[in-house]
Amino acid sequence: MNEVLEVIEQRISLRAYSDIPISSEEEEAILHAAMRAPTAGNQMLYSMIIIRDQERKQLLSELCDHQPFIAKAPLMIIFAADHHKWFRYYQKNNVKQFCEGKAFQFEAPQESDLLLAIQDTMIAAQNSVIAAESMNIGSCYIGDIMENGEKIKELLNLPQYTMPIGMVVYGHYPQGFPKLPKRRFDKQFVVFEDEYQQLSDEQIDEMFREEDAHYDPNNPHQAENYAQQFYARKTGASFSKEMARSARFWLKQWDGRLL
């Protein structure tokens, strides 16, 4: 196994950090790695917002489902899908006038543009995470940045045709911190050839066998199995409902209207 594969194998989500600050050189390496990520048409349809102000960090930790460790991270970067800059470029260079009388229609960014921007954004984020890990800087993805859309939009001064897709917090591993990578599903349940393969009931049972072992009969939701327990704790929880509501808020502007 080479060094890159070893870094990928050993990475975990880190939620406690040493007192060692992230140096300017380390931060620059993380940002540079993100910007070297693959990108559709070399458009780089994302922006990275570094949060340095401690009051903003604290507020974000509350808005992102009340997770105090977020505010303690030495480095916080919000990765936002961003079609705003390209749209301004089109406007500045009279693309609308160019389209008139031709086979083109000048349209606002639409769902497909957002999906493409999301791909760019998360590839960049993952590049940054692996680069950080290679320097013994741990990280944790915060998907809750999609919640509380109106407040996040105002706090970050996000313009039209942008959307926060993920937030990553980074920090050095505490000395002697045990890296215990979590189990992943077995390859047979995830990797298919040529076409999607529906799993049988028996295969579903086998896939989730270790999850089922974590069922707590004394769970507060009166769930009768782990699937019910997990749904109550995660998928059906209030924070997930807020994330869904905010996602609809963010999606409204990506409608491809004629301009």
C-alpha cells in the first residue's frame, strides 16, 4: 500500500483537536489541494469561505445542530456551490444579447447546473480533507450547514446562485489519539458491474448485520429494531426535517427561467 492509499485508509472524522495551530503553510497546502481537484469544464463551480471570527464560529456551531466541537476547530471552511461568478461573467460580456436571434436561450442557472456545481464542490472538499490528513491534520464534514438556510445565507452574505454544500472543520490530532477507522459495508453490497443489482432480502440482512447488533431495546423511541431506531434518531429527526426544508429554500433559485 502506497502513502496515499494509507492516508485514505487511516482517515477518521476528528471532533477533538490538539492545541497546535494550523500554520499558514499548512492552510495554504489544504486550499491549494482543494483547488487542484477535478472540475467540470475547468469552471471551478465553488467558493471556499474560511471562517476566522470566533463569534461566527460559535453561531455556526449552534445553527449546525448545536455541536460545540465545531466552534473549537482551528480551521473552518464552508464549501459552497457557486454559479454566481460565471453568471456575472455572462452578464458582463453580453451573453443575453448574443443569444438573441440565435438558437440559444439565455437562462438562469437551473437544477443541472446546481448538481454539476455540487460535484465540483465536494470533489474539492475531499481533496482538502486528504491533503490535511497527509499532514496529520484531522477533519470532520458538517452536512448540517444546509440547515437554517435563511440565517446561513444572511450570515455568509451568500448571493443568488450559490448554496452551502458542506462545511469542513480541521485540526491536528491530539497526541496519542487512537485512529480507529469505522467499518464500511462489504464490497459485494456496493460495487456492481455493468448495471445496478437489486439485493435480496437475505443480502440486505447480511449487509446490515453489524448495524442490527447495535439495537438497544431500551431506546427512547420504542423502536422494535435497529432500522426503526436509526430512522427515529436520524432520518425522521427534527434536524433532518429542517435540512429538507432548507434544501427546498436553496433550490428555489435554480429554476432555469428565461432571462
